[in-house]
Amino acid sequence: MFSKWLGVTLVCAGLAACGTGHATFDVDVYSWLEGSTNDTIPYGAPPGLGTVTISNAPQKLDLLPGAGSSFVDTVRINGTMDARNATGSGSIAFQVYLAADSAGTYAPGAALFNPPPSANVSGANTSVITLTIPNLSQTLDSLFTNSQVWIRLAATVSNPGVSLLQGKAVLTSLNLHLVVSEKVF
Amino acid sequence: MRLPAVTLGTAVAVLGMASPALGQGLMFNARAASMAGASLTLGGSVQRYNPAYRAIPRHQIPGQSKITIPGPIGLIQFLEQHPISRLSSDPMFNPDSAGFNPIALVDLILNPPIFYELRPAPLPNNDVAFGIGKDSLSVNLGATQHIIPADEFGIAGSSRPLDIEPSFHGFHAGIMMWLHDEVRFQLNDSLLAFLKEGHPAEHNTVYGIQDSAIAEGGVAPSIGYSGRIYGDDNRGLYFGVSAHYYIGAVYGTSVGFAGITTGDTIFAGPNPVTPSVNDVTGYSRWGNRAGHGYGGDVGFAWVSGPLVIGFGVSDIGATITWPDTRIDSQRYDTTANRISTYSSVIHVESKTKLPTSYLANLIYNLDGTTIGADVLDNGLGTTLHVGVEQRIGILALRGGIGRDERKLVQFGAGVGIRIGPMSLDAGVGTHSNALSDQRGMLLATSLSIY
């Protein structure tokens, strides 16, 4: 989406900023999801079904052209998710999947969190789930040398109660801190 | 993304070779390096701007060498750091290497490793930070911000790399080769604020660069006269004049603007920005009808004992007419997503003008001390040099200060030992022949034969 913009920008920046060193990218991923249906996962789990996983459609994020030959040092993720429960009680766990293509986000290895961050919910209230990964694994780091990455959000709800567990998980922030070393341009 | 940087860097570097206009230019003489570029002789580099100096006898100014050979100790230093056997994998020359830095490559060409670099001009690295959101973009280039020029920047030069004009009784005739090039860029205010000051990108704003470039060259049959018109050897007025018929071989020019315009949201939709390119190029290739024009040089010099004062003007009225030029107008076609030519005219006449140069200088020589000063405006920038040489027996002590075309003050100091018809000179001098605001310092050595 923003590769052309960055392409033009980086031509200018690249003229001046080539060489050894580090480049840091602070990407507000949430700003692309905010206001769309992709930042919200409505959930509903009838009693007696155990756990139910609900997922949004994968979303593409365009990355930097030219970073393909770079070395990704660090990918740090910070974010918050609201579990806005309406009825029932149980637990909700949140997962983020990253992959090089849309289908890849459904592979188990694409999951960022192990275990996934979760919260117990009960009645009509909101619980805040914090999403923090100090540094992604090397395998997932390498995704950021591509010109695009796909992201998928999923919520797993568990309803041990006797009434319908219902509500929605709403992403409220998601920031990506990417440190690329050596050759950026 | 690497390619544009490398391409531009190489282009700048190549042009830089032809145009010693960045910093104080290249020096291959330890004596000049010792005096920050000041000249205490009336040799070729000074004669080019003042034809009157052709007539002043060599003995009038002591220390005018017949030939000077630079001591390439910088080459030894360079080859130690970059062995020839490993050049293919040397990060400096290998764009695929993680350590490749095109600025280092440009600096190398702007400042060839002839002399020993005591302190190279610092290289910026790419410790940069980007902030990216759907409706935000900012970049902090860190130390690299310093090399982004706030004013118009580029390189330019007007030179005569070959000048063969034998003299007979003051009259001289021959042919010279002439070259002229100018490449200028100017970042617009919004791009400057974005890159140099880290301002975030704004909505519906044009970010771009204005550029202008010209390159032309050819030969010029010349005729002239240089001689003393008043006084004698000890006290006299010298006059020189040359007329040139410029024959243009090739010519090219480009003037335009390239940039982008943001929309209501910084990153919205598949094409969040609108590219904008408007450029007019003109050229006359080899084989087209040659360019032609007239111009001249004139100069005066006053010699009074140990004092020589001169003033010269060169390339006066040198307007070249190119009778067979093609002019193309180009712009970015947002439908085809490429730059396309929307208008071409052929066989049209174009005119260019060589920059007129002015040189005022003096040399004062007394009791083993020689002082020199010069101010040169070559139409592309002004330089100023002041140097002094004190000879004590076989020893010569030198020092100087100058202001280069980047308006940076440069310093130099050195020593020479003369034995018979030869002298060995060494000097330490600062320079700004690099893409950096900070000076480098080099040690120059040369051997002169008198």
C-alpha cells in the first residue's frame, strides 16, 4: 500500500543514508486496522462446546522495498487488546499470526505468542490484554526482509459455564519496532 | 533502492572528476597544498585566467618549477586498506556487500588517494529512524542530516584540459579543448523540512527536487598576443589578449522538477502519492551540426621589482550557438505509470554561455620570502587563497589559508628541501573534497624539477 511512497522517500533518504549502521522502523500497524472490521473479532461460544476459535481475514501490510538484502536484528511487538465481554463467563486468548502470504497465516508456526495472552471474563465488562514480544524468533524475523507481510488476528474463547459467552475482542493498539542492521539501501 | 543511490553517486563522482569545483579542487602539488591552494608562480593554472602572464619572464618569479611529480603515498595507504587481490569482494566497490557505502565511493573519487589521508572527512552512516503509520510518516536521518544541503547544491566546472598555443614574438596561435558542466539541485522547502529537520509528511503537499544540468564541450582555434606594453623587465605593464572561435562538439541540458504529491491520507489506497515529473531536455549529439561562437580572454599584469599584480578575465562573451538541437519535453504519465515524452522538436537553435572567469592575484618576492594571494571567480563560485614561503638556505617553510567554493576556510603548512635543480616538498593541508561538512586533512609530497 505504501511501498511507492516509501520508495520515493527512500530514494531521497538513501542518497544520504547509505552505509553501515542501523535503521529503525516504528510502524503503527493498528493505524491500518483501526476503524475496519479487521480490528474487531466478535465472539460467541455456547455452553458445552469447549473452546471456540474465531479469526479475522488475513490483512496485507506492505513493507520496505529494498530491505530484502538486509539483516533484521530485532522485531519488537507491543499492543493492547480489549476483551469487551457482553454475557457469560470464561476465558479469551488472543493470537497474532504473521506469514509471507495469506495462506501461511493459517499455519501453526505463524503464531507469534506461545502461550497466547489471555484474560478471564465475566459479565458485561472489559478486560485489557497486553501483547508484548521483546524479540521475534529468527524465523519470523526473516519475514520482514520481504516487501510485504500478512497478518491475521484470532481469538480463542473457552466457555465452561452454562450460559452463552458473548462479546468482542477489539484491538486498541499494535506497534512494531523493527531494527535492520547493515545495508538498508 | 540501492541502484539510484549508486547511479547518482557514480554520476556525481564522474562529473566531479571533470569539475574540480567541490571544495578547493584537487591538488597534485605539495607546495600548493602547503599554502591551502595559493599559487606563488605564474604557471599554467594562472595563465589560463590571465594571458598577460605568458609574457612575463620566468626568472621574474623564483621557484617556478618545470615539472612537478606528486608523491603518491596516498596510493600506498589506499592499497593497504584495499588490496588489489581482494578488490572484487571489497565492500567499497561491491554494492552487494553489507559494508558498501556509496558516499565513501563518491568521496574516494572526489578526493583520489594521491596524498596520504591523515584524517579523512567523516563518513555518515545509516543510523536512521522511520516512523510509519497509515496517516503518518517521518524520518530521522541522524548524523546524515548534516550532508543534506539546505541550499542549492551540485558541481560545476569550466576548464581547458588541453591548450597548445606556441608563441612567436609575443603572438601565439593554436587550439585548445574546452569543457563546461554544471549540475544543480535544489530540494523544495517541504522535502528539506522532511529530510533535514525530521518534520512529518503532510497532506496534499508536494515533495520534490528542482534540477538543472548542462554539459558541453569542444575545441577552439585561438590566436592572441601577450607582451610588455610599458616599461622594462624590472618595472613594466604587461598585456595579453586571446580570441577564440569555439567549435562545439556535443551539448546536453536538462531542466526540470521531480517529486510526489501526498493525498488526504499519507498512505491511502494502492497509489497514496501522485508522482510528478516535468523535464525539458535538449541536446546536440556528435555528428549534428557543430556549435559555434566567439569569445576572448584579456589580462593585465604590473611588475614592479619583486611585486607582480595581475587581473585577468577569460571566456568573455563566449556564447555558443547550437544550430541543430533536439528538445524533448517529458512528464510523468500517471495512466501509463511511466515518464513519457509529450513534445519533441528537432533542428532548433539553442544558445549556451560559458561562465566568465575573473582572477586577481599578486605575488611579492623579497629576500627569500614570497607572498602570494589570489581571488578567483570562475562564474560558478569564488575562491580566495593567501600563502607565504620563506626560504632559508636549502629549506623552504610554507603556510597558507584559503576559502573554497563551499565557503569553508582551509589551512595548510609545509616544508621543502631544494638540492640543485630538484626539491622535495611536503605539506599538510585541510580539504573539503568530500560529502561532509567536516574537513579532512592530508599529507602531500611532491618532487619538483627546476
